[in-house]
Amino acid sequence: MLVAVAVFPGTNCEIDTKYAFEKLGQEVVLVFHKEEKLPEGTDLVVLPGGFSYGDYLRSAAIAKFSPIMKAVIEFANQGGKVLGICNGFQMLVEAGLLPGAMKRNESVHFISKFHPLKVVANDNLFLQKCAIGDVLNIPIAHGEGSFYIDDAGLKELYANKQVLLTYCDENGNVQNPNGSIDAIAGICNKSKNVFGLMPHPERAIESILGSDDGVKMLQGFIQ
């Protein structure tokens, strides 16, 4: 599988993401934001974490205008698989590939720690290796990660099984670190080919670093 990892000014998780997929035996290419095309044969695009363009205006508001994003949007609209992690999730929302919006954390502080997540839906590529109700220990690191969507949009997300992950405690009970509506940590689009989450599975692929729960998340994309 060929994984294209987009790199923007301020991106800081591209090497972690590259390492994670290479550890899983996949070919990874870093693609600069000024490129207008994705590498031929790309199977998965990953928009990694960081602070693209310094997160000026608001997180990912500028990145959506980068040349490479036109190719990413076209790729997604043609059914290509796209994963947005943290700042990448914010990009997918800003670009209209995922619904909703991102707000400052309820505490107004940057949060950086391991935090449990509950798997809500697994009838999708991303989480097909997980069971519904699984509790995963995955790092979070964001200041503007509070997901918001209006009531009608929220109902639609649940009706289409687009809510993938929620924040919880070690026992699976709701524990919301940033004020996201319904403690939502990750969603997908209706077609289930575009996925976004604020936590960082690429930072949880080796138990020596605190958790390897990210492995079975990323493995879902590998056919």
C-alpha cells in the first residue's frame, strides 16, 4: 500500500506518521504542500498533526487553500481513503470533507496526555480491527480540539454510524477532556472513506512508549 503523508509549514507529526506506517510494512511518501498532484498509485492520504501555517486565523483555516489540498479533495471525492489526525482532522472539517467545526478546548488550555477512547462504530476500514466498546489508550495533544455540530447534524452522524470514537475513562464511561459535543473524538463521512480524529494513533504503536493500541487502528487501512 502506498501512503501519501502531506506536509505543510508547521506540520510536526509527519515523521511519526511515516514511521508508524513503515513499521506496519507500508510504503510512505512525504508530499510537500506546494505539490499539485498526489503520487501515482496512492492508496491512502494522511493529513498529520501539527500547527499548519502557525494555526493563524484558526486551526487549518489557511492549509485548506494549499495546492495539495485540491488534489486531496479530488482524491476523496473519487472514493480515495483519507485520514486526518489532529490538525489533519481540522483540515478535513475546514475543507468540507467532514461535517462540523472545531472550537477551543473548554478549559482554553492546550492538553497533552494519554487519554482513553471508546470505539463506537467499527463498520468502516479505519476501525474494522477493533470491537465496539473497546477502550484504547491513545495520546491527545491539542488546543482547539472541541468538536461541535448542531443538533440536526449530530442526529445525522449517529444515524449513518459516522461517530467512530468518544472520549472515556479506563472503564469506558464518558470522560470529556476538551468539551467536544457528546465527547466525540473521531468521525467519518457518509461514504466512510474520509476519517478524522483528534487523538494520535501514530504515537501509540509501541508499548515501550506507553501504548500500542494505535496499531490495530492503522492496520484497518491495510488490505
